[in-house]
Amino acid sequence: MPSPTDRPTDRDVIVREVGPRDGLQLVKETLPTDTKLNWIKAEAEAGMVEFEVCSFVPPHIITQFADARAVAGRAVEEIPGIRVMALSPNIKGAEIAFEVGVHAMNYVLSVSKTHNEANVRRSREQSILDFAEIVKIRNADPKLKDIKIGVGLATALGCTLEGDVPEKDALGVLEEVLAAGADEVLLPDTVGYAHPTQVRSLFRKALDIAGDVPIITHFHDTRGLGLANVYASLEAGAKHFDASLAGLGGCPFAPGATGNIVMEDLVFLLESEGLKTGIDIEKLRAAREIVEASLPDEPKHGRILKAGLPKGFKPATNLIAAE
Ligand code: COA
Ligand code: ZN
């Protein structure tokens, strides 16, 4: 069986559930560790193979992640076959990720200098140097060699503090993190400012620069253009897409940012386009029910599971073979 650090090869595109991290980071009510794990398990049963399960941040900054070590450690131990990722915003967070033994970590820095200072309390240049240091720590220890190190370039498509973020700035930082050894790079629309023409242009150039290094999309639906932006990134050649179940999500330092794009609707779009995601949309319902029952006061988004699949809908993923 391939290691969870390898991506399955029988899918045309990879969707990644970031709800247990991005979806929960603004939610005041703390979800019990078991509930988080039950959610992840239920979604794994629908075919999901990649999860960002928590952030390694100080508990006084985001109390929701006070149980991060337990969530990540138990997800690795108890849910076979999935890639367990955690967000680490600094060297200390990366060291915790290495200690816990996650399959992948996502570092974060912002293209917008003001957002970087607000989010991680250091200059963008320092954040890039720290990222290079994290890659060095991983490379120096043979026990850590299989851990993938990704980096999200927050505000790559716009910033609530600075407004427009020039494309050349995002591409410049991309080149720096590739040179530092990133295994994959996210170009998130952290605050939901992006529009399709902008996305198509940035992803075409970024995919070209990155070569074999995956460039991952991460859209928020704050202004209703989330799935339109997915489509534009598909046209540019993107193959990796973040989303969260029921569209939970937001950034504490991006005022007004609302949910990630809705996982269920993203899978429907991709399958409708003939792209195998490996996910059974109907089976996502069980995971959604866990989120609905445990977070009754949070807004839940999404159309496809409310409306139901179109009569006679044939997903690209062969669900019978997947049984
Ligand atoms: N996990 C746990 N504890 C950590 C930590 C981490 N990743 N990083 C730092 N700490 C601890 C330090 O050990 C120190 O503890 P002490 O006071 O007992 O000595 C304390 O926190 C302060 O450390 P410092 O390095 O000064 O951190 P900071 O206060 O400058 O905060 C970040 C830096 C990166 C930890 C903080 O800004 C942060 O968590 N940002 C992430 C925000 C986020 O998640 N945004 C959403 C994602 S886009
Ligand atoms: Zn996000």
C-alpha cells in the first residue's frame, strides 16, 4: 500500500478537506477531539484522502486547536490511508508537527507584508528565511524524510489590509519558496477577493514556474465567486483543490472573510466535468450530519446535498468499482 505521503494515482484531481483547520479556526465553540475525528473518519469513508486536521499554534491564539497534538496524532494512528496535514505558522509549530509525525505540514506566510505582520508577527522576509530553515531541519533528519512540506502564500490574490496584491509579488514569493525547497505551494484567495480572469492568469504562470511541484488552489466564497474561480483555475491546469465541508471557514486576520468553498459542491462540479475525484458525494452526507449536529449555530452552506443529485447523474468516479 502506498504511503499516505504519496497521492493516489487513480484520480484526475485531488480535493483536500481543510474544514477541521480552516473551517474551525473562527468557530468559538470548541469541538471535542472525538467529534473532530468522527468527522474526518466519516469523510474518509466517502473517499477523501487528504485532510488538514489542525493548526499548531499557541492555544491562547486559537483555543479550538488546544487539542491539536491529539487530533493529528490520533488521525495518523486511527484512520488508515489518509494524508494527515497540519498548519504550522513558525519553526516551533513545524517542530511540533515533526514530533507528532504528521504526513504533511503546511507553513503559511503572506504575500502582503502587512498581512504577514498581522498574522504571524514577523516580516515576510523573516518568514521566508524561517521556511528555508524548516526544510533544512526536515532534510537533516532521515526519520523526517517522508514528511511533505507545503507552504501557503496567503493573500496571493488580494488582501483586506492592502487591497490589490500585484501578480508579480505573488510569483516572486513563489520563486523564493520553491528555491527554499517547498514540496507544494498553495495560492489562496484568503479573503475572497479574486475573480476568474485574475485566477486564470496567476495559475497559468504559477503552474509554469513550478513544473512538477503541485500548485494548490484554496478559494473562499466570501463574494460568491468561489466555484467560478475553481473553473478558471481548472482552465489554467490546476489539479489540487482545497475546500471545506458545508463551507465552514475564515481567517482571524482577514475581517469579513467567510467560508471556504463548499466541498460537496466542488466535488459535484469536478465530477460533472468528467474529472475523477474518488469521492462519493452522497456519502459526504454522513460527515455533513456530524458537522450539523455538533455546530448547530454555525452557518452551513452548499447546494448539492440540499437539492440532491440530478436524476440519472453519472459521476466520473466509478463508485461501484470503488466499493
Ligand atoms: N505552537 C505552540 N506554542 C508556540 C508556537 C506554536 N506554533 N509558537 C510560539 N509558541 C509559544 C512560544 O513558545 C512562547 O511561549 P512562552 O511565552 O511560554 O515562552 C509563546 O508562544 C510566544 O512565542 P513567540 O515566538 O513570541 O510567538 P508570537 O507571539 O510572536 O506569535 C505565532 C507567533 C506565529 C505563533 C502567532 O502569530 C500565530 O499563531 N499566528 C497564526 C495565526 C493563524 O493561525 N492564522 C490563520 C492561518 S492563515
Ligand atoms: Zn483559508
